[in-house]
Amino acid sequence: MRNFILLFFSTITALLISSCGTSIDSTSGRYKHEEETKVKTIEESASPLIEDFDFSPYFLKIPDEKPSQHTLNSSNNELWWNYPKVDASQKITVRQPGFRVQVLATDDLDEAQQIRSDIYFKTNKNDIYISFQAPLYKVKVGDYATPSDANNLAFKLNQLGFSPTQVVADTVNLLKNSSLNK
């Protein structure tokens, strides 16, 4: 009986192995004929391209004349009403020791940026700085040559609800022709 069971399982195993296995030769030619016909039909259908489209109406025509220089008339200044008039000689800034008002020192950059935008919208000052001195982000306002001017700004910021403020010494950006920044 044992020999019969062993013979039965070995026969089934042999049948499974021989029926499931395929050789590379039996499948390699199966799709070869289809690929050859696809290549032949593509080669037969390809014809030389004839370019018959006229591009000339779409070319950019550049005039030979020099464009006239446009100047801003004084009657057209209402567009620039919110911008301060600054003399061209005062646009050069100098970095020198001065004073700023420190409003916040935090380890959260998002909080520092929020305070910066709050100060900008309440005071309309452009000289608001965020500096990083590990591990804190410090929000500082103003570029002043004298501590009394920085104290005046600190008082105004305290009145607007930004407290506590502190006047700190820092390297500031001042206009070249002015000793005080307003």
C-alpha cells in the first residue's frame, strides 16, 4: 500500500511539472508574426510630410522708429499719492551703529511674522526687521541714529498695544544725507 501511494504521488508530481513547464522556444514565436505586420503597416502608411502652411502672416513686425519716451505729467500724479517724495540724492543708505525698538523675542517664526504684519498695518512703517539670534527670532522696528527718537517710537508702540518694548543698539540703515531717520 505504501508503494502504491508513493507511486501515485510521484506520477502526479511528474505530470504537474511536465504540464506546467513551457520552453522559451514555444512562446518566443507566438507574437513575432503580429509585431512584423505592425511594423510593415507603419512603414507602408508613412509618407513624406509636405509643409504647405504659410507662416508669413504670423511674423512679428518691428518698426524701425525709436519709441517716444513717456514722462509722468504732474496732472497724472494722483496715481502716486501714497508714496513719499524722496530726493534722488537721499536714496543711498549707509549701515552704521544706531538704535531700534525691539518688540518681541520668540522661538516661533510664525508668531514673529504675525507681529511684524500687525505692526506694519497699524503704523505703516517699512523698516520692520526679523532677525534670528539662536534660539530666538527678534522683531525690531526703526532705524534711528539717536536713542531719543527710538524712545519716541517705543512709546507710540506701547500706546498701540505692543508691550513690552525695549530700545536696543543695532546696526541700522540710514540715509546718507540725513543724520536722523524720520
